[in-house]
Amino acid sequence: MHAHINVHFDHNHDRLFSRISRDLGAAYDWLAGPGMSGQERMSRELAEARNGKYSNGAV
């Protein structure tokens, strides 16, 4: 006895997947905020290092 299964892939599923992935990408971009330049990143790292140095009690 053989069972034959017809798999019908609807193009609507493909469009739904594309839309979901596009929406997730847009949400990630919105949550991540704007990118930083190298100079902004270095300034932020220096500020965080200074704050960490003084918050640990070392002067």
C-alpha cells in the first residue's frame, strides 16, 4: 500500500514569509537605533571606562 501525498506550496505562504522577515528586520533596525561612527564609539568606550573606574572606588 502506497500513500501519495500532494504537497501544494501556495505563493501566499512565500509572500507571508517575506513580509514577516521584512517586518522583523525593520523592527530590529528601529530598536537598534542609528549606527555610531568610530569616533563616537571610542568616546563612548572612554566615558564608560571612566565611569567604571570611579564607581569601583579607585581614584
